[in-house]
Amino acid sequence: MKVVVLTGAGISAESGVPTFRDADGLWEGHRVEDVATPEAYEASPAAVHRFYDARRAALDAVAPNPAHTALARLEAALGDGLLLVTQNIDDLHERGGSTRVHHMHGELRSALCRGCGGRTPWTGDLGDFPPCPSCGVTELRPDVVWFGEIPYGMDEIQDALAEADLFVSVGTSGAVYPAAGFVQYAAGYGARTLELNLVPSDGSHLFDECRHGRAGDLVPAWVDELLASLGGDSRP
Ligand code: APR
């Protein structure tokens, strides 16, 4: 069986990572256009670095929740049959046990060199403008896909969506493309589609089935159900 799971900020909410579209419309007190655009970085690299350095440091204080670990169990059972695509830049899927995570919007714990294009695992700050370990140029930026930039690995994602038997969207508002279009793309190639989200997303009507509630409850229950239907039970 081939499954594509797309996750968004909602899957990390119960771990204590704030979602993007809170009631006040701000991300950690900032307007998205002030911190998550190439224009913002050009205008004030120090301010953008301060913002992402704080987000990166905050990862130490959070831990994966049962939704993350359930998806790791799913990977263990399905192997290559699962493509886990996340819009999240945190590393909670990896810390929950997933080994092959497709970060379409980049990763906080990675730095991207504007000089040589190299991507380097990074856990410290970037605001002190350290040199790139590969080329030595002091042009490291957060390895995060900002608004107006192209997400990572779209070809591989589209191939997997076209082959999928099942597409599942977890904890995403369906407000940001191209991820918001995955449901229609997968359905167009014959996949069944399922939404797991706290509330109906912008694209709820596009799914075959929607379940609404907390990811920490819904995802483990759905994984158990899927694995039981496949004739295996990988619960520890
Ligand atoms: N369980 C399940 N879903 C939840 C939970 C929870 N505990 N808490 C919140 N949600 C849902 C919200 O109802 C909302 O629909 O998660 C969704 C989060 O939506 P957004 O904050 O818009 O996050 P996301 O969809 O991941 O944003 C997409 O937008 O700002 C950009 O690049 C950024 O990757 C991000 C993209």
C-alpha cells in the first residue's frame, strides 16, 4: 500500500510549538512578511536571524507527541510505501522516530549558504554570521523556504501523490499552496483522501473523509486502524 502523509503546524501544537495562524494572525508576535520572506531578509538580516535563532533554540524545550511517534510506527510498518511530507521546520518527526522526512519548507536545524548553495546541519545561532563550513563565505541563512520561494522536492512529492492509494493531511489549515493543492492532485490520480485536523480546514470539502480533534488522539488511532486493516499490528 502506498501512503502519502502531509503534516502541518497542528501536529506539533500539542508539543508546545505555536501554529502560524493564531487568532491574532501573528507568528510568535511577528507578521509573517516581516520574518518569512526574502525581502525581509534583504532588509534586515540581523532581525530575521534573531527570529529564527530563537525558534531553533526553542526546539530544545519541546518533545515529540503521540502523533509524531505514531507516524514513526507507520514508517516502520510500510517502509518505502510511506512518504512523510511535512511543512514544519521543527525536527519533531525525526525525534519521534521517523527516519525519512521530507521537509518541503526546509528545516530550522539546517543552514543554507547563499555563496555555494550548500546545506549544513546547524544547531547553533546564525545571527553572529558564521562562515560556511564548505566555502568559508559568511552568507549563511536559515534553510527555510520563505514566501515566494520554491518548496523542496516537489517532483518527488508529485510522483508519490500520483502513485498513492491514500493521502492523509494532518494539522494543516490548507491555506498555503502548493501543499494545499495536494489533496486534489492525489484524488485526481485515484487516491482516497483523509483529513485529520482540529477543525475543518479551508479545504475540508475536498477530502473523502474528515476527522476533527487533536492530532495526538486522531493520528495514533488512525495508524492503529490502518495497520490492523493491513493485517499487522505494530503497537509496542
Ligand atoms: N491537532 C490537530 N490540528 C491542530 C491542532 C491539534 N492539536 N492544533 C491546531 N491544529 C490545526 C489548526 O486548526 C489549523 O487548521 O492545525 C492547523 C495549523 O494551521 P497553520 O497554523 O496555518 O499551519 P500550516 O497549515 O502548517 O501552515 C502552512 O504556512 O506560514 C506558512 O510556511 C508556513 O509551513 C507553514 C505553512
